[in-house]
Amino acid sequence: MLKNQAGIRFYIFLAIFVFLVMFPFIWIFLTSLKPQNELTSFAWFTSNATLESYASAITTRPLFRYMLNSFVVSGLTTVLSLLIASFTAYAVTRLPIRGKSLILGLVLASSMFPPIAILSPIFNFVTDTGLRNSYIGLVIPYITISLPLAIWILATFFQKIPWELEESAKLDGATPFQTYRQIILPLATPGIFTTAILVFVAAWNEYLFALAINTADAWRTIPVGISFYQSEYTVPWGDISAATVIVTIPIVILVLIFQRRIVSGLTSGSVKE
């Protein structure tokens, strides 16, 4: 009896927790279905549900162009960040080089700078090189921001891999790069997927650099594009809510597809020593 009561309380607590976490998205979704004359009401549901906000969100602004820009920038940032971070993490955790702790400390220190502090020099660099209003103009600062996180996460996973496997590969004549490619990377796959999702979502949601560097409407990413739905005199909450729901769906699908690898990466260290 007591066990059943404890189970009921647990599920009640879990339901409340899930509701609190999902409340913003639920409210935005329900708002996107309301007609214009009910947008400012505090009622949860409407008896006149409509998709007008979705049609307006797509036609008023080039929403799908914003999504394409975000996909390209986030994808390039993820691939390049993982490539650089994996080599760096392997070097500072598996190779006999000096100053490993100092390198990781500098990487951690670089992540302490607020983005606004490095916006001005990066903006000047991108402007001088003619990379404004381009994908590369955003990928460069995004990599700068993403690398410290990626290096630290991958370094943690690489440290968990048994040294015996690497020593056996060396005895068989494998080079450091062959060991990295054939031994380290396959065992660190959960960590790589976890890092990739975190980097991709961070780039997808970034606003400050995207606002300052890509000012042409055709090159704007989703966070900046949605902020431009409002005009001087009105704020189309229905359009903004509908656009938010549309651009959230791909991220939800991406996380659902790779959820097992993400959970594996967050809860394990590849293999036990």
C-alpha cells in the first residue's frame, strides 16, 4: 500500500515537472492556433482554432530561407568544431605532449569571455575580410564559441578509453592517426553525438553575432528573422508563435532520432577501465 502511494506521488510530481518544463512551448502552440481577436486573452483554448497565423508566418517573412540559413550555418559549425575539437582532445589526452593542463586551462578560460566582449573584434575581422552577409562570416565566430565546450566534452570521453587498446594498436604498428581513427573515434561515438547535438543547438539558437554580422534579410538566421516579424506599431504574436512552432519541430525530430546516443553519451564514458 505504501509502495503504491509512493508510486502515485512520484508520477504526480513527474507530471507537474513535465508540465512546468513544457509550459512555454504549450502556451506558444495554443497561441498559434488562436484567431487575431483572441491573441491577447489569457484563455488556454479557443473554440475558433485557425491556421491563419501559420500561413501568415510563412508568407510575411521568408521563414524557410531563415531555416535553410540556420541549417547550413549550424551544420558547418558542428562539423568543423567536431573535427578540430576531436584532434585537440586526442592530443591533450592521449599523446605525450607537455603542458596538457595548461592547454585545457586556456581553453576553459577562453569560454569565460561573454560574447559581447569579443563581438567588436570579430565584427571588424569579418568586415575587413568581406565575409559579412555570408555563411562563413557566421561560422567563424560560432566555431570560436563552440570549441571550448566541444574540446572539454570530448577530452572527458577520450580519457575514459583504456590505454591498453591504444598500446595494442601501437604494438601492431599503427600510427597515432590510425589509432585515433580506428580505435579512439569508434569508442567515443556516444560523446561525439552528444557534443554534436549541443554544438548544433547552440549555433541554431545564437542571436547576437547573427544580428550584427548578417544584416541582409536573405542571410538572416531563425532567431534574428523571427525578431523582425514585429513592425513599428504592432507585434504579430500569432505569426511569431506559429514561426516558433515551425522552427522548433526540426530540432525536436533531430533529438528524438538520436536520443539513444545522446543518453548513452551523457551517462557513460564509452567503456569502463
